[in-house]
Amino acid sequence: MSEWVHTLPFTHNPQRSDDHCYPPEFKFDPDTGAELVLCSPAVNQQSWLPPYGHGLSLQPHSAYGLRQTPLRIELKNAQQRNELAEPDHTLELPAAGDFEFFSLPCGTLAPMLLALEPRKGQIFVWLEKARQWQELHDEQGSLIAPVHDANKKAWRAEAASSSAQHSMLFVPTEEGIACIAPNAASLSYSVHYIGQGAALAAPGKWTDSIWAPVEKDGQLNVVRTDLQGRSEEWLSLDTETLPPLSGLNSFQAPISSARNLVWMCNAGRLQITRKSTSNEVLVSFLPWPDGLVPQFDFGSPYQAKDGDLWQLCQNTTDRTYEYLNLSARQTMREIAEQPRPCTGQFNYRLAQRVHTAPWTEPGHGHDGAQTSVVLPQLESTNNNAVLGIRVEKSPQGMANMLRSKERQRAILICETGSQTAFGQVMVTAPWCLRWFMHNHKLWAFHPELRAIFGWELAS
């Protein structure tokens, strides 16, 4: 049977003993003349947009861009799993490289699994029945521009659907925002670019548009396009408050709320704000308070119960850690005893998930007895589950451990009411695992692993 039967409408002859199928335009069996029956695949898969799923609907006190997914994370037979268990499934790697994974309709009704290598501009599709990856090629014979090296660590993509069967991907590259329309059935894609310079950060979807900081004529600019990538509008920026372009690096993926869209970097925050009384937007750059340096290695800003976001920083004077409120009009800061890795709503104190603010310490603790730490990587806003890894506690401290180039053993954990270990890896920087969901399974990728590992999800 055709590779595409489970992803495209098709016709077939129910009287025939074989499983031959035809395109939906066929009304009669060309061999027997019998009338064909139109069938459509059952489409009940959910899409996935890297690195954390897909966009949340912006409800009051919500933010999009944290390490959160609205999809439910629940492993099948979780109580029977342990750290020494083998994964339920494996997929071969598309090729050598550092991939990001999409599960989206691309000329199909059901989502297809795509693998994009941002540094090489390669894109592959997984053919389920053939059990192989197939590279897609541009209809005009060109290549996708590579990602700017400074963007890979905080890489993110956006996507929009022009119809139930077609998706448009928005990817940061050295030539601007690549607007990619993949078509799995023809093993091809089309691509064009928004912006006439390097994308300095990942794009953000906000107010039914795609926005991105782009270098143009040696300056930082913001470009906007519609969800089909057909328009191009440049927004002016007050250059008096903007540091030199050479001083702007380490841009993080954007975080959006109903009111604004923010890209943080080492020097401050690039912010697009919507006025309350109109649809007009204002672009500004807000430097960090004197003496504060943001610490991005510990994950997302903390999302308080009132919706405010707090970014972990370090004070350059006394080297203490502080949390800075990103949402307040006036500067609000909280001193922390130690940094805590965070996904959004949840942060971890060594190996324990806590539900209080990361600057709040328990009345008593036994940190000396703790031999491991948990680094959370993804939380579900559906069932409050957290995916992450558990590693040995480093005597040099967590900050130095996160900069280590040594291979480390990491236990894969999923925490709901309790922590469940379900596998292990031995790789460099295991906190850079890429999680994704496709075909009712949870998958994990790391460029040093021999395959992509998969686990069944509870139905």
C-alpha cells in the first residue's frame, strides 16, 4: 500500500483482495471498472513545533516561549519503568548533524515527522512505511540558508497553517527569516526570505504576525510579516538607547504575552509593546539594571502565580544571584541563596521540585545529603508533568557543570506526583537533549546518540 495512505485521502476498490489504492481523483478502478470508495485517514495526532511543542493560547497571566507544552506528558506503564530500561522504540538518525524536529501537516492531512539541520540547511521527512528518512529538495534547486552561529543555542521556529494540509515554517537564518513550505508527498519544499540581513534571534508569533530582529545596514532592526510570509514591514527603533551591534549577543528565543513580545540578550531586552488604546506597537530596548548580568543557562524565567516573569541574574559586585521582575513597571528584585533551574511554573532545588518562588528557601533542609540534581527541560501545562534529567551533583557548582565539555551520565526522569526514571544516556551536555512528540510517542534526540529514542505515551 502507498506510503501516503495514512496521510492523504485515497480511493480503493473494497471488492479487490489486494490493498491497491489510487489518488482521490480516481472514481473507477482502471483494471475492473468498478466504482471506487473514497477514504480519508483518521487524523487524531497532535502537532509539534520545536523546541517545546506548539504555541499556547494567550489567556490572562499566560506567556508563550517558556519551556512549556500544552500537550499531556504521561508515559505508558510508567510504574514499570526504571533507569536501566531500554527505550520502547528507536529511529535511525536522518544523517550526521544536530537536528530539530517538527510534527506538522506538510501537504498531508496527518502530521509528518520532519527533521531540520539548521546549520546545514537540510530538511528530511520520515517515511513510516518505508522506515527511512528522505531528504526534501527545493523546487527551484536552491538550499535553505544556514542558521547564524550565535542563534543555535536559543534556536526556535514558528509555524502557521495556510490550510488543513499545508504548513509554513519560519526559521532564523543568516539571510533573514526563511519561510519554508514543505510538501512531503512530492519530497520537496519552497523557500523565500523575509529581511535583507542575518536574523539575530528566533522569530516570534504575536498579534497574528511573525516578528524578528534582523541586522540591516549594520544596525539592529525589527521586521514583521504575515502568517503566510507574503509581506514585509520594518519597524523603527530608537538608536539612542541601543548599544552597538557588536555588543548585542546571546539573544534568547522570544517570550510573548497578550501585551508584548520580548527578546532577552546579554545587554538587555528588545521589546515590542502594544498600546492599550490602539493597535499601534512600540519598539524599545531596555538595558539591564547596573550591575546585573542575566544567567540564561538555568532555563526559562520563573512564572509566578500572578503571571509575572522573573529572570535569574547575577550581581557583578558581590556575585550573588538575584531574580529581576520582567513584568513590573518599576524595578523589582529578589535575592536568591542559589540559582535554580526552571521551566516556567516549576523550579528545582537540587533534585526536588518546588512549588514556591525560587528565591524562597525552606525552613530546614539537608542539602549536604543530596548527591544528585535534576535539570528540568520541559513541563506540561496539561497535567503539570516535568521531563528532565538527573545528574550527579558537581563539587564545582551547577554553573560550572553547565559549561562542562565532559561526557556525563544522565538519568531520564518524568515527574508528576513522583519522579519516574525511564532511561539513561551518556553524552556531552545531556541537558541539551531535544524532546518531541510524534505518532503518540515521546522521543529524545542528542547528536551523540546512536539513534532517536522513543517511549509510548499513555492513551
